[in-house]
Amino acid sequence: MRELARDTRNLLIYRAAWGGSQNFLGARWVERLVDNCPARLRERVALRLLSLSPHYFFDSDIQGEHARARQSRQILADTLIAPHLTGQSRVLDYGCGPGYLAAAVADKAAYVDAVDISRGVLSCARALNARPNVSYQTPGELGRRSAAADVAYSFAVVQHLRTPVLTQMLGILGGQVRSGGVLLIHFAIPDQVWRTEAEWLASRSLRGRARLRYGLNCFGRSAAEMTDLVAMSGFTDVSVQSLSGRADLPADDIAEQHWLIARRKSG
């Protein structure tokens, strides 16, 4: 009975913190709560809020998940992103979430523009992963700048986006990456777990429709589909590689999926 009451309470808080489609922790009160709580409590509050979202933490051990996220994103930064960086690189992290990867990349680059649609999760990122050379911002705030990124990346984001939103995201990246700059995108190939967007849309079950609208979307996309979408956004030299064996990540399925590498067209 106690566990049921706790789960019900958490669900109510999660729904109250929801900011719209795939905008978890996007309610304005989340941002205000994190920003205005005493400094000595800010990290604890941010971690607690992240534990209520459906895709940041996977276990009830909040401090353990905090350590796991920091470790796994450091591995991603070291093994997959660092080879494309110099100490002078300006980097764009699209869909930065709580900022663990942005903070790791910031140690290897001159500057990181870290972008997310959720103002609440951006406040959590500032509380947990602030760095002097990282700016946490919304896509609208980024759009008022000319970042001229040398490298742009997006991890654990594409599989949660409907195609029109993904197309919009790639258009933003196409406008922010400099001529000849590098794009790195992680995505999941369709399989028994990662159903395609079309399969989700075809579902007529009440549970399936509710999850599509309110839950965390999890779409698989083929290498050909991703290649075409990226090419239409002004990128060339597109290649797709399996991440299997590339990075040993603790309790994270990214290492079993794929990533795409492309360059912004010159001229």
C-alpha cells in the first residue's frame, strides 16, 4: 500500500511537470523551483526531479544513476566525440538533457552550446553540470545566434522525435553547422523493441495511442531513412556505423545501436 501511494504521488508530480509532447519537466514551475531553491539543496532537488522523468534515470538509486550518467557520457565524449574535436572547436549539443555529455565535451572543446526544449531540464543541467564554457539554452534562444558550430551531435534524442519534429531539428542543425563541419547523430534501427513511427501510428489500442501522446516515444529508423533526412538538410558524405564494440557503457543500450556521421556541404 505504501509503494502504491508513492507511485501514485510520483505519477501526479510527473504529469504536473509535463510541458507538452516529449517535453518532460517542461512546466515552468520546475524551472522556477530549481533556480530559486537554496544553493545547498539545488543539486538534490534537480536529481529528484530527473528521477520522475521517464528517460533520464533508470533505477531508484538516484545517486547511483547520477554517477552512472556521468560515467557513461564521459565514455561517449572520449570515444566517439573527442576524435572530431580540437581545443578550438565550437560544439552544438542538441537535446542535451541534464547536461552530462555537454559537461564532458566541454573539457575537450572551446565552447558548447547545449540545447533542449525543456526549460526545467535545462535548469537541472545548470545545477548539476555547469561549466564556464557551456551555455544551456532552448532552440529558440539558439536561433537568435550564429553559433557556427564546428561539430554538432545528438545522442538519445532522435528515437523520441516524430518525423516533422526531426526534420525541423535537422534544419536547425543545418543552419548552425559551418561549411565542412561535422554532424554526429545516434539512432536506433527498427527491430522487435524499436518499432517504426508508422507502426506506432497504426496502433488502434488505447494503451498504444496513450503512450504515443503522453509517454516517451521510442521509434526505430532505417539507415536509408536517416541518410535521406540528413541529406535533405544540407549534409553530405553521410555514413552509418554500428556502435557495437565502440563504447562500453554501463547499463545503457546506446552501445547496441547506430550512429551517423556527415559533413555540412561546402559553399
